[in-house]
Amino acid sequence: MTAPRIVSAEEWQDEWERLLVKEKELTHAHDAMAAARRRMPWVAVGKQYRFEGPEGPMSLLDLFEGRRQLIVYRAFFDPGVHGQPEDTAGVERGKACFGCSMMADHIGNLAHVNARSTTFAFASRAPQPEIARLKKRMDWTMPWYTITDDFDADFGVDEWHGTNAFLRDGDRIYRTYFINGRGDAELGNTWSLLDITALGRQESWENSPPGYPQEPPYVWWRRHDEYDPNPTSPADHWHPTLPE
């Protein structure tokens, strides 16, 4: 390994300030990309998808948990997936794929995402008892549902991981965004998750279409154990004007 130059503190500060200009440009480019996502068209979800949850059958609408938006990460914890061997004496049962497991380890406290009327969940084809066992072992707490129909094929995640964002207006559901590949590597914290949704962080500094729900930044922030059990966000009171 060839080490970089060794410089004085003053030279280091000059170099850092030059690089900071580029980092600010990158931040502004990220903001612009999030703004473009908020201007993506929506597509109505017409099929009635069914999942299995810890308490039994659930619809896609149920996965919203009453909130305005839903983000679903398709994790590969399925029969036949690498890392999930058959039940054999002396062999530990399914572990889920390594990459999806790393993704799960990066998920922050979802109370902050929920406070923006957004639900985040995992979905796989493993049965619920196996999912519960894995979550307990790995100390994961995100909602995790079992896919029972064509949801994964219809939304581009039957052969590769990916994340879909949805929004509901009453009982009507719309797909608003999709990201996969290395794009998933950016997800995990509150901001990166909200930035792929149709409504974003819902803060007044964001470049959003006219009439989108927003409020001043910081005012809604709480320690994760200090949110109201049913926090409200500007999205809860927003009624989009949709074509018939």
C-alpha cells in the first residue's frame, strides 16, 4: 500500500475545504434526485395481493398498517435459496441470503419512518414460523410477511432483491417508485427510506410539487421512544387531486 502525502494541518484544511465543495455538490444532486422521484407518475395497483403475517392472511392494504405510504423490501429467505439448506440432521435450518441479511442489519429504528405516516416491511416466501425464528435469532424487529401469490413477479423482485414504494388514497393503492441492485445498498436509515417515497420527508425545504404535504423541519423529530403511539404527519390530512 502506498500511503498518501503527509502534509501540515493547514494544507490538510485546504484540501478538505476543496473536497467539501464536491461533497456539497453530491448532497445537492441527491436532493435533486429525491425531488425527481416525487414527480414520478403513479400506477394503480389493481390486483388483490395476499400475504401471510404472524396473525394470518393479510392484504397489501393491511400491510400499510393504516399509514399513508408503504415500502416493501423483497428479501430472499425462500426455499432453495443459497444459505437455506434442506432440513438435514446436523445442518442448521435456513439463514436467508447474506446480502439481504446485511440489509436487515442496517435498518434503523422505524419509529421515525412511521412518524411520517410510512410503514417499512420485508417480504419473502419463507413460512411465518421460519421468519419468526430468524428474526429472533438475528434480533430484527421489522414487520416481515410471507408472499403467497404473484406479488414478487409483478413488481420485479421474483429473481432479485428490490424495494417498492406504494401510496394509498383511501383503499386505492398506487405504486410510486422502485429501486434495486446497488440502489438498495443506500437504504436503511430514516432519510434514505423516506427519500424514495412519493411524499419524501414532508419538510418545507424540499422541492416537492405544489400542494404536497409539508411542515417545517425538526418540529416532528423525537427520540424514538417519545413519539405518540399514533403519530400524525402532514400526509395523514392530504387529499391528492386524482384523475377519474
